[in-house]
Amino acid sequence: MTPKLHLNSEDLHRLYREMLRIRRFEAKCVELYQAQQIRGFLHLYDGEEAVAVGVMSALQRKDAVVATYREHGQALARGVPMDRLMAEMLGKREGCCLGRGGSMHIFDAELRFFGGNAIVGGGLPVAAGIALADLRLGRDAVTACFFGEGAVTEGAFHETMNMASLWRLPLVFVCENNLYAMGMPLADAEAQTAVSRKAEAYRMQAATVDGMDPVAVEAAAAGAVAHARSGQGPYFMECRTYRFRAHSMFDAQSYRSRQEVDNWRQRDPIERLRRWMLENHHASATQVAQIEQAVDLELAAAVAFAEAGTLEPLADLERFVTMDSVPQERTGSLA
């Protein structure tokens, strides 16, 4: 089922660059959060970058993405410009959601990036609706739905899995299994810890993937997307990964040891790919340094853009509560 990828040096450089963009963007967000320039909640993707980058590499522009509240990496990998994303994080009007969404609610209609969702499992039925609409309208598009393993305990997960299978929706379920949900060890919450096995109950194709390896994720995602696009129904990917940082900036992480985190850091997808490229002559030290410098320059420009941005005036506080006007084609009778 999973096709073999024939990646060249340029492809590997791309994977490294995209993961590094996410890592350094979020590291800067921590600084800005501590300086109180970013407010509210902040859930970091640190350690899970290979999942977003690998899956997005397999999608086309016409496809749709439904993200979780830990969605900075997914947004960047999908193509949301870093400067607009940073402006959104700072609540500026120049942000991709005019500063009204913030960290957990990134959205970009042009890219068909249907946002983060602060409700655990809340994006699953939304993804089914998007996939159903694309199917009925003949758009030949696939919807990728990201969620954590904590979402599989929600009723919405099982209802969506059932409907997606019954209706043969062009939907790829991407479970980012980082082992802890918020702070509950998977084995303490689930009798069946092999999450991909849950797809069997809904007669759905599934795969378990090393979520710390962007090449493995991209290969699995390519097969999953091809399966869904061909009309064979949904596909379930369990990406086994790990977040190096806390669940959120308010999390004391009392549920896991520092040694465990350090052990997982030995599998850092960014460092492993960098080292592998150097050892196997797919990149020189100069090329790696050039990629890193380019990412740093992009990040510095994004921060400058965001900090120079403007706040929405108080006079617009009630804007978007109701529609400014009703589109002409919707004014007719509903009969």
C-alpha cells in the first residue's frame, strides 16, 4: 500500500528546512510569550514537526486540512506565510485571521486550512462535512484531519469514523499519538493502546508510522492520500511521536520524567535528518548553514512585521458578530 519515495537531496533539504521553520518559529513564540507579547494559551509542536511536514508534502493545493489547537506547525507546513502567522500570534490586524484567532484558531480559507480547534476531537465532524461536500461536488479533493490520541476517547471520533467509512469519504485521519494527551499516559486511558487498531472496527485501512521520521510519514501519507482520492474510502494514520515541551505553557509536566524526555530527544527528527544528510553526502555543512541562515532571516522579518502591525480598533469590536451583508445568491427562497 505505501509507495516508496524516491527523494533526492533537494527533497531532503526541503524537509529539513520546513521542520526547522516550525521549530525556530515556536522557540521565538516562547520568548514573545514570556515577554507578554503573545497572550492566552500556547501549545507547542516541538518534537512533532515530522508529522505536519510529511503529511502536507503528500497533499495538493485543492485538498483541505483540519487542524488541532497545536497547529502552528501544521499551518506553516501548509503554507500560511510566517509573517502573517506571527502577526496573528501577536493579535495584530495583519494576521491571517485579523488577530482575532490567535494561537489555537489559525485559519486560511485560500489554502483550505480550516483552522485549529480548541475542543478535543471537535475538528473530526467538521472534516467529515468538508470531505462530504467535496465528494458531492465532485472536487476530487482529500481532507486531512489532524488530532491527538486523546481525541479517540470522544464520541465524536467514533461517530465520524463510522460515517466516514459508511459514506466512503475522501478523508485521511492523522492521529498524532504523543502518548500523553494532556497529561494522561495512554495506557491509563485506553485499553487498546495500538490506536490504529481502532480503524478495524470501522473496516478502514490503517497504518502505524514512525512520527519522528519525515520520510516515513511522507511515504505513508502519499499512500493514504492516494487511497482516499481513488474513491476507496477513508484511511487512518497513527503517527507515533512525542512533544518535547509541556502540553501548554501552564503545564508542570509532573506525569513524566526528565530522563524520558531526554531519551526521546535522541530521536529529534530535525537533528536526525541533519546528521543523516551530512553523513550520507546529501548536504554539506555549508548547505545546512545556508538553510539555517535563511530560516533565521525569515523569522526575523516575520517578527519585525508582526511587531510593526496594528491592533484592531475598539470601534470594530462587534464586527463579524453578524454578516455585514447577505450575498445576492442567498437571498432567494429556501423552498
